[in-house]
Amino acid sequence: MIIRDIVLVESYVDDLVNAVEDLITMLTASNINKVKTEKFKGMLNKHYGFDVDSNDMLFQAIEQSGFANGYDDDYINVGAMPDDVNMTMPADVGDIASDQAMKDVKADL
């Protein structure tokens, strides 16, 4: 491959990832949590001009985007985080950091 070809391939992949991010964002804003993989590929083609033949290429773009929670040959999960992910945050991160800093200072004394 010559440099021009490499740049074109990288540009295509970057554009595909951006299109995937944009489409997932629009689906999420429309309160759609799950979409069929084939329908997602059709929307990419219709709205962005990407005719993605293989699911592997699509899945790689989804993975690079980091916008979807899961995907397989049947569905792409674009909604809430999976049930096995616990997203609870501590009450006050500042207090926890301050407490840790005080412990560190006391340990140095």
C-alpha cells in the first residue's frame, strides 16, 4: 500500500466512526435503546452513505466510538448501561479525596 491509500483508508474509518457516534447519539436522544444490526447498517447507508458489508467492520467502528453498550449480529444496544454495570457514585468525591489526603499527611508524620 502506498501512503495515499493508507490515508484514504484511515480517513474512511474515522468518518465511519464519526457517523456511528452521530447515529447512536440520535437514537439515544429519541429514547431508542436497542436497534437491529441490519437496520442500523441501513440507516448508516441511507443517512451517511456508508454501505457497510461486514458486521466486523461495523462492530470495530462501534467499539472505537465507545458509544454503544453492546452489540451482536442481531442487535446493537445503544441505551442505558447493561444491568451488570454498577454506576453508583460516592456521596462526595471531594470529601473522600480530602480524607485520603489527610490520611497520607498523618502517615508521613
